[in-house]
Amino acid sequence: MIYRHTHYFKVDSKIVRGHFHHVVGYTEYVIGTESFHFHIYIGISTYTDHTHNYSGITGLPIKTENGHYHKIQGILECTDDHEHKFKGYTSEEISYSKGKETREAFI
């Protein structure tokens, strides 16, 4: 059994056309077991006159002394004829959601 939890993440995208985007948010659903699980993440990143959508699935948990974190990487959706790549890690700290067990994500 795995407890429903979320991770915070904050990474910057690669620079394209002289600007970059902050990719900030929380992971959402948990899929899997305690040592073999993923999270879904989704959001919008804004820069002056345009926005990019993003979504993805984290990597497997990376165990630490105090818990775990996940790798995230992807591409901000093409907008205004350009896109940005991003990669980084979630925070190790987690927040537990209401209820103890995971719920299935419908993809």
C-alpha cells in the first residue's frame, strides 16, 4: 500500500528566443506501489505575452535518507512557433492528500 502524496517542483526551462520559463507546481495522482510509483503533473507556464502548457509523468522514486524524490522532464507545448525543454527534480518533502490509499488515475 502507498499513501497518496504530492511533491513540489520548481525548475527552469532551457532558453529559447531569449527567454525561459519557470515550471512550477505539484505532482498529482500516484500510480503504483511504494517503491515503484509515478506521479502525473500538469500545468501552464507564462512569460509576458504567451503561455505554454505542460504535462508528464515523473520518473521512479529516488530514495533518500528522509524519503524520496522524482525526476521530471519534458517539453513545454509549442506556442508562438517555439517550445522549451525542461528537466529537474521534485522536492523530497511530500504533502499527504486526504485519505490514506492511492486512487487510480484515469488517463
